[in-house]
Amino acid sequence: MALNSVKETFAHLTEGTFEATAGDATAPPVDVLVSGAGPTGLALGIDLARRGVTTLIVERQTTLSPGARGTGVQPRTQEVYDDLGVLPAARAAGGVYPPMALWEDGRIVRTHEMVERVAPTPSTPHSEGLMLPQWRNVRLLHDRLRDLGGSVRLATALTDFTQDDDGVTARLTGPDAAVHTVRARYLVACDGGGSTVRKQLGVRMTGPELAPGHAVLADVRLDGLDRDHWHRWTLPSGGFLGLLPLAGTDDFQMLAAAATAEPDTSHEAIRDLIATHTHLTRDQVREVLWTSVYRPKAGMVDTYRHGRVFLAGDAAHIHSPAGGQGLNTSVQDAYNLGWKLGQVLRHGAPDALLDTYETERRPIAADILATSTRLHRSGSLHRGRELHQLGIGYPDSPLTRELRTDLAEGARTAGDRAPDAPCTTADGTPTHLFDVFRGPHFTVLALDAPDLDTTALTEAAGTTPLRTVHVGGPTPDLLDPDGHLRAAYGTTPTVFLIRPDGYVAVAAPPESAAAAITEALRSHFGAAPVAV
């Protein structure tokens, strides 16, 4: 579907009436209904919009979510943002985490790096966590969605739904309390830990028990602290109070853990809390912008798909914020599901492709739930590269085929993340592999495989967007003058099929690659069967 047509459809869905019932054949088509406009729902909306998938996003709040909340965008999520077209704005608005300063008796007694510094490499250009307040993160995602013609219907709650073999019929309550009905092919619940959709499905979360307690969160503006440190005080109760200067703003995020027996989030109580446990006075807390209470919870659902309804992000799994994994895991859920919905809805992929969303993402959530729970219980302040999510892969996925033998230890294999590499085009223009991968297409990366039948692969792809690039050979598309590309992908002639979400689907020797990739395209991704 052309981008202009998508924008016209979005405009109709979000600005005009969107009533549609199962029997109304003339109603405007809605491919996907997304409940919730947090980072998960917005990232999914972006990915679907660029694929020409008509999407209606509804959010029960009257505004996009306020508050700094989760502030860490991990390196793998930065790669996702790069592909979605959000990263330049995110990097311009964000910053690095400063060293932590521990205070006693009105002075800093020691400092340390809470977040490990990791230098970028040719294969990993985004190597450190990016500090970005969640309210700004959400706004940047929303800006990108609007660039693609989409928007969010605020003050609109999904209150009920039914589903059948062909789709979902949802009842939406708008700002005027009027009830509207919308018909969609699929429904994706991105509506948080208290998900209405999950509850109506009757799905429970199970997980580890976390010690009872709470933390008070607030975004504040204050005087008397430098912005070069993440300030922390130990409380008599054994908890702590931290004040983090939020990059790109004049604000600090306050986090007070186990500060009082019962939380009080009034603005005066926040001023008292800071004045009681730090050297600052109440008058130095100039403004309290937002407050909230966090109570530790951890759990996940057993099943991510229920017919034509999918659970994503906090609707499927909730974690302790320790380690900064929740938002990142949620955005990557959306990134995994988005291209699969696009292939099914626009390119004839089999419905079974959507089952791999749970197959691939639930084990990741289980691992991250275990990691965040361990960090929560330990109270460890160190945040290292094991939290960057760059090691996530899908080697056991039904979409993964590794057809080479006698691989060297540590070789790039099917199921792995496809890394970046600086290289040049055939005319000598500097570029990166991430520039080649960026967009809603599959990529065939032919490494020293000049005889690969590119025409046959293009025919095999059918309507599925496919880009083929050759490295090496008499007519290369990319040159590798510094050897970074081969360092990342190996020196053995190989053909890789890279999925739209940046993971290796197929790795095969050149002589069998065309048949293997054609079979993968035909079996999983919606291409028409073509003999090779």
C-alpha cells in the first residue's frame, strides 16, 4: 500500500468516525488495533505504519504518559530505534549516565561508575545505555509515528472485545463516554501490567515473589546539586534516596526506596522527603512535576497469543526495574511482532509465522525476568554489558536455518544478531551495514559468493521486500577495505538471509544458498514458490 494511502486511512481512523461492526462490509479496514500508547504500542505502530498496515492505537489516558519512569535505552534497543528512524532524535535528546556520588554528612564521600563504560566497536556502534526520560521517549516515538501518517486516539479505552475466526470486534469508550465499535484483523495488548485485555482473556501472570515494599518516584526541579553526578543517600531504614539529573532537561528524577511506612506522593511530602534525607532544604525543591509509587512485582504469562489477540510488553511480563530491562524488552517484543504481522497481512505469509512471536520472545522474557529479579534481591548497583541485550538471539527458532558445517568457535551463525560493519559502496562511498539493513525489508548478504542467482531470489521473494548485496567478487555492491565486515561475518564464503528485525534467518554455503533462502521465503515469509 502506498504511503499516501496509508496516511489517508490513518487520518480517517483517528480523526473521523471509526465505528465498524463485524457485519459492516463497507467499514474502513483496520488491520491491527493496538491498546496502549506507551513505548510498546508506539514502537509497534511505527513498524506497522512503514509496512502499509492500517493501525488504530487507543490510549485510555488523556495525554501521553508523563514522568521519567524508566530512563535507560539499552544498546540493542538503540539499534531498533535506528531502524525505526527514532535514534537520531533520541540521541540528541538523551545522554550518558553520570557517575554515582554517595553522600554522608552533607558531603560526597566517594564516587563510582554504576553503569559500566563500554567503548563502541565497528560491529557495535551503540555500546552504552542511553539515558532518556520515558516521557520524552514516548514523545519521540509519537513524533515518528505521526511522520508516517499515524496518530493515537487519546482518552479512548478498550472496554470489551470478542473474537472469531476472521478478526476482533472491540468496544471503545471515548472522551465523550460514547461507546464505539471497531473491527480489526488482530488486537495487540500493549496496555501495561494491569492490562484490560489480559484480564478479559482470563490470563494470569506467575513469577517469583519479591519482598513487599515500595518506592516513591518523582520528577523534580531543585537547586543545590550539581548535574555531573547521580546523587545517592542511605536512609536510616536501610533504603536509599537517589536524585538523577535527567539528560536534556532541567529536571532530576527522585527515587526513594523504603522511605516511609506508607507512601505519600503529595508535592509537600516529596519536599519533606528530600529535606529530611539530604542536605537540601524544602525551599530548594522548586517544583514537583510528577509523582508515582512503585511496588515490586514480577511475573509473566504462559501464552502470548490467544487466537487473534497478542500480549506484548508489560501486558505479557513485568519485571523489577533493576537493570533497566522492562522497557527495552517490551519495545523488542513490538519489533519482533511488527514485521511478522506485516508479512501475514501484506505478503501472504502463513498464520504460523505469528506463532513464532511467542516461541522467540517468551524465553527471552523468562531470562530477563530471572536477571532483574536477581539484581533486585541482591541490591547490586553495578550495571554491566550483560544487560545490553546484544547477545539475544533465536538459534532454536523454527525460522532459523544454519546449513554450514565445521564452523570455527565464535562464528556468526543463524539465529544471531546481525552486527554492523563500516564498509564502502562499489563507488567508494562510506556506509555501514546498518544503513543497508535499515527499512522493512529482508536482506541477502552474499559474502564472496559472486555466482549467487540474484534474479531467482528476487522472483522467489514475490511481494516480500528483499534487498541483495554482494561483498567481494567481480561486481560487488559493498567493499570491505578495512576487513570489518569479514571480522563480523567470517572469512568463509557464505550467504546470509537477514530478517527485517536484524537477526540471521539463514546461513548457507554459496552453492546451496539460493535453494535454502527460497525455501525459507516460501515456507515462512509469504513468498510465492519458485524453483531454483
